[in-house]
Amino acid sequence: MNLLESLRVALDGLTGNKMRTALTMLGIIIGVGVVIIVVAIGQGATKSVTDSVNALGTNILTITSAPTHIRINAATIQGITGAPNRLTLAEATLISHNFTKSILAVAPQVRGSVQIVFGSNNSTTNMTGSTTDYPFVNNASTSKGRFFNTAETDGNQKVCVVGTTVAEKLTGDATTNLTGMTIAINNQQFKVIGMLTSKGVGGPGGDQDDAILVPITTAMQRILNTQFLNSVTVRCIDAKRMLLAQEQISNFLRNRHHLHPPFPANDDFNIRSSTDLMARVQSITGTMTSLLSAVAIISLLVGGIGIMNIMLVSVTERTREIGIRKAIGATPNDIRLQFLIESSILSLLGGVVGVGMGIGGAILLAKISGWNTIVSPASVGVALGVSGAIGIFFGIYPASKAASLHPIDALHYE
């Protein structure tokens, strides 16, 4: 019996019971599909973060407040007093003025969720208060209108710049130009002076267009009633001077806050670079992708066990057929090859269907949730390769059992 004849006999055996064949492939289909979807989500998330960091720049430092420390009997208990925001607008201004050899610009920020009203439309969004350096530091721009200026910031003016998602919330159309119109922010009337250029969904902040920018003094005094900042974003002269800038800022804040060694254990602030953020997020997405892929691989193994079980049943059901073939000259290798081909076809066909399901699921997920998903050709190839290998591995035992049957015993089997 040659290879083509073995393939024909294997296909006849599989098509003889189509429902059982389809159910046997189900575990492989689900496993391969999930692997492709999970990898697509992980790679999409990684690309979104990388693009966001690259768009912002690799020479960015972000300063945030950290939990305070209380030292009791030489043991440090962290977070007992909470994590009060101790960064002030004056400190951000001093950082900008004192370290001009390493820093280009500084954008202090306060943030909060606010209620917005326009006509009969009522919604909520994220508000950020910052200075006139915000566009330069954060690579932001306006598609219509302008950003607030120094006079408006110094005068605590009620002006704002809004994103396209905010426009959609307030008017039902993301392309609406609200420039020159008045909207209510926390029951206060603000004039819209510009529309932010759309950045889309991605990065740690989610929908980057669901935002309103106002002068930082207006945000602190009129809306949030706070004296402290949420963060300070610093654009260094170049990536090579980031370490110098980080050291200068750390020493300045330690002296300003009257902190005592050991450092950085006793610091009440954190300084993170954009590359640190990218590495951390990529590490998290990589870990989650690995964990979910492990679950999918378990599903593939379960599918492989299902294939082995069905093949063993098939060997039992076709014992007389095996005996007849051996009696007319089929060798043990012919029988073994026939059943290995059957199990491989089951697994590979399930893998192909699973690939189609995975690609379709990734595209559908991107449309429904707005997530960025990237189907990798490598993940498709690996998934197909693994599914084929599972078919061969789990088909070896049933094939060997069929090949070892004695012709006379097989012919007498009832």
C-alpha cells in the first residue's frame, strides 16, 4: 500500500462519520483559535504602547508622588500615611528654571473626572490642567483653534481645548468643531478655543481623545480646589541627558521636602522615564500573553487526547477491516501509516479551521472593543505546526496498536 492509497483510505475512514470527526477536531480548533487571538491582543497592546512612547519621545521623564515612609525599629512600613500629592506648581517652575542644561521644558499636570454639558447632552470626561508647555512636552497639537496662552493661564481664564471623543459625547459627531462655543464643566461655563488633533485609542491612557485641557491655575483653583499636582512631565534635551536630569530633580526634591537617607527608599516621589514605562507595560502584556497562551496550549493537549481516544475507538471498530488488509498483504507499517495519516489530518484540519476562527475573532474583537490586534504570521505558523505535531504524537499509540494486531485474531474479532 503506497502513500496515496494510505491517504485515500484515511480520508474514507474520516468521512465515514462526519459528526464524530467534527467533534474530535473541536478541541484543536478552540486551542489554535485562542492562541492566535491571545497573541494578536498581546502584540497589538505592545505596538500601541511602543507607538505612544515613540510619539511622545524617548527623552521624557514623569515625576509622580509616592507613598510616605515611617521607620519603626529599623523596619520600614510603607504607605501608613497614604500617598499625599506633595508636588507643587512652584516646584515644577523651579525645576524648569534651574536645570536648563539638561531640561528643555516642564509640563505640570493636575487631573480629574468632570461633568460636561452642552445643550441637552450631559456626560463625563477626563480633565487635565497644565501650562502652555504642555503641547511641546507631550507632542500635542490642535486640528482647529489654538491652545491657551500665558495670559489665560496667569488669569485663571475659563477656556479649554477638547478632544474629538468629547465632541462626540456632546454632539453625537466626533467631527463637530466646538471652537468658539461654550460648554459647562462642573457647572461652570468654559469657552472652547481649540480642538485636539485625534490620537485614537492606545497606550496606558486608553482613549486619548476623551480629554479636556484647561489652564492649570483654572483647574487647581476653580475646578479641583487643590494645591498639589498629580504629575510633572519633563522633556530633556536628549536621551543622553536623562540620567543627569533625573539626578538633578531627585536631589532638588529631596532637599525641598527635607528627606533623609537612605535613598531612594525614603523618597516621597517617583521618577520614571518613557522607556521604563514601555518596558514595564511590555513585560505585563508579555506575561499575560504567556499565561493565556498556556491555557490555550492546555486546550490543544485536551484536543490531542480527544484525537487519541477517538482513534482508539476507530481501531476497535475497524479491527476486522485491519485483519482483512493484513490478510491480503498490508504490512504493519502500512496500517501504522494509515492511522497516523488519519490523526494528522484530524489535527491539521482542526488547526486550519482554528486559524480562520482566530483571525476572524481578532478582527471582530478589534472592531467591537476598539483594541489594537495584530495577527502574526509566526503565530499562525507555530499554531499549525503544533496542531500537526499533536496529531502525530497522540496518533502514535492508536496507530501502533492497530499495526500490532494479529491478522487471525483481527479476523475473528466480533
